Amino acid sequence: MQKILTTDDFRETKQHGLPEFPLQFYIDDTRDFYNSQVNWHWHNEFEIVLVSEGTVIFHIGRHTLTLCAGEAVFINSRILHQFTAENYGIMPNIVFAPEFIAPAESIVYRKYVAPLEKSALEYLVLKKTCAWQSQVLELLEALFRCLSYDNFHELQARNILSEAWLIMTGQILPVIKEAQPKGQKNFSYNSVMVMIQYIQHHHMESICLEDIASSANISKNTAIRYFQANIGMSPVDYLLKCRMGIACKMLRETSDKISHIAASVGYENAGYFCRLFRKHTGVSPGEYRRL
């Protein structure tokens, strides 16, 4: 199983590309990750993800969007994000430094990279139904084909990405409103990351809102307020979502008894677990497994 390695504040520790070529091409399959979930993380680089097969659910900051095959998303620098899928999703993607487009001291960087990097824009969805976005998608497909070869042509790859960047920024830079730069994440954001990490590590235990809030040394009301402000749900809702996602995967992929699955996600009372599961999915655990 693959895993995203991060620091305590969820910054990804992996280096993407090389200093002399700061771009890395990946083909991720959600089935290669535990619970089909690419966990919360962020990085200084830009990221562009194309869904080539299946359907992928993207959590970007407090926003949730579902993309199907043929659609893509651009994720800005230093934006917290997570990917997951009900069934599976295959995602060719690139992670690249802003300086890959142009050196930081250049006029190209100042005019065509920095305004987007420092803007409040967190992400941009690309779909074929929009003419200019369809052009960008075609260029991305060409770029990914180029990068899929062992001895790809670096200049060709850079030129294709530059052409896609030219089209994209030509459309969005004129309409980006004046906004405060993203800047450093505030205390509430960091606290939410600590609490999410606690939930992911302790979802199988009988934890409650007080335990989650205590992990970040804040009150229950503050924990609720911070979660709502940063990811648009409460800590308890996030805990439930995490547990139900794991339960669904176990029901699909194992023959474990429902009582064992309930205990594995923190519910000693199997009947209570079944009621929560039905409320969350619309069917009982047994019906979900048969379906």
C-alpha cells in the first residue's frame, strides 16, 4: 500500500522531481492506497491531476468536488487536499515547482506565475465542455504521453506545459479579484490538522468530541468552530465519515463479520453501528455487501 508521508502540519515530505528539473509525473490508482484514500497533505508545488478512469472525490480545503474520466483539476501551491474514491480512480498527474515555468527573478514569473501562486484561488476544475479548458486538457494529455517515456524530451515537456499555462492564465488572471495573499496558515488551520491526524490514528477507538478537541488543547466549541471554518464539517461528522469509509471498504473487500467490522471502526455495539451505517449510506451493512 502506498502512503503520503507528511510532517505534523501535513506538509508532504517527498521531493518532487530534481533541482535541475523540478517536475514529477505520477500515475496514481486509488486502489493502491489504504481505504482508496490519498490522505490530507500539501506542498509548495503546483499540482495538476487528470482523472483517466473511474470517478475521484477531491477534498480541497473546505471544498468537495467529484471528477469523472476526462476531467482535471489544478491545485494551487500550499493548498491542503485529499483524494478518495467510492470504487476506484486512476489519476495521471504532475507536481511541479512554480519556478519550472520561469525563474523566480524573471519578468515571466512576476507577470504570469506569481499572481496566480499568491492569489486566493485554491483550485481550478478543467472540463471539456469549456472550449479553452478543452484545449488545456488536450495539452495535458499530450504532456502526460510525453512524460510516460523513460527518455522523454525535457524541452518538449516544458514547452507543452508552458503552452497550457499560457492558455490557463490568459483566462483566469484577468478575473482574479484583489484578495489577501494566502500567507501562512493560521492557528485554527494548524489545530484542525492536528485533530484530523488524531482521528485518523484513533478512529478504531471509542473517542468523542472532547478527546478530539483535547488533542489540539482547545475547547469542544472551538474545535467545532475551527473544523467548520477550515473543512466545512464538524469533528464528529469527520470522524463518522472516516469510520464509514473504512467500514465500506472492509465490507467490499473482506468476509469479516459485521460485529468485527463495527469494533474495528470504534463501535462495540453492532446494532448502533448498523443504524449509523444505514443513516450514512441508505442501506444496511449486509445490503451494502450484497450490492
